[in-house]
Amino acid sequence: MHLSLVLLVLGCLFGEAVLYGISISSLVPLGHECTKPYVCRNAYALCIDGICKCRSGFEEVDGICSPLEYRCPFGEPLRNGNQVVECATTRSVGPTTGTVDDCPPGNKCFEHLHSEIDNGRQHGHCCPSFTLDLKVNACPVGEQHTNGTCPDLSKFPADFPIPVEARRTCPYGNHDCVGSACCPEPCPASNTFFEVKGLCYTRVFLNNECTMDGECYPNARCVQNGG
């Protein structure tokens, strides 16, 4: 019953999520012709002059859009030689909740928006340790939207109407807030799509085709037919 309800709400006949008229099969590879701004298969790519290209702040490297710069809430990213040290966080469940990452001591994983390594693990890069109450004003990757604002809603009581001048202007669907910074989403409609290793994916339902565990919902995995 619950699965049928989800299928009905999303309008997915064959387990393929559709939002704002976008489905995973309609996404266009990098370098191919496109007709709409947010229909590219590659993370951090846009339809520019009729071709899927890396958006500002990224460059094409080995077929993916690679960040020109990595940032931290403060300080500089941890590096191994010239390479930024990437990381993954796992959210714990049970009596205590929180996150655990694989950065070395003195560092913390600064998560990238809607970016995963595998099922349930968020992708980011290692930065000098920071606390959750730090006022973040930096995009981990990509360029900050200059006209997009992300207000601190903690200043207002839950039942208090937010003044017009304090409302979010960071555009939904292609940007999201990281603290007070308005940052680029990797994929179109990233509340449905997410990035893994430079490509955009969406969750698929049970008994539908998949390519990796990360596409499956929690407590499910991707297996070969008959596996």
C-alpha cells in the first residue's frame, strides 16, 4: 500500500522519478545537444548555447565537470600534494544521532550538496574542523549566487511570520543554501536527483532497473536478475 501511494504521488509508472518534467532517461550527456537549461546528465552542467557544458566554476576533466576551486567554512582544504583530500560522511542511527567522517584528526568533511559516494554516505572534502554552529558563508564547490540570499531562520520564532526582506531569494531547483551561501546544485531538481562520481542519478523503486546500490532506497541493493 505504501509503495503504491508513493508511485501515485510521483506519477511513476515504471519507477522512474519525474519532477518538473525531468526524468533520468531524458538527461543529456556532456557535449551533446540540449534544449532546456537543466537537462544535462553530468553534474554541474547546464545547457549553454544548445550544448550541455560545465557551468561557471567548473571545467571538463575526463568527461566530468570538475571544480576549479574547493572551499572551506574557514581555512584551506586539506591536500595530499596537489590533490584535495575527499571524504565521506555516514549518518548514525539509533539512540544517538550524528555524523562520522573519514577525515584525519583536526579536520571535518565539508559535504557537497546532494553528492554521494555510495548508499547512505555523503561526499565532500576535508577542511579544518568546524562546529555546527559556525556561520558558514562558503560554497564547497562552484560559484556563489551573487543575488541569492539564504536567511538565518533561527532568528525568528517558529510561529513568527518572516519579513519579506528576510525571505530566501536563493533560487530553488538549481541552487540550495549552505549556511548563508547560495550554492549551485549538482543536478536538476536535486531533491529528486543526486550526484555520484560526476553523473546525476535518481532513486529507483524495487524491481526496477538499477546500476548501483546508491540508486536504491534504504535497506535495498542493486542485484543482477536472479541474484
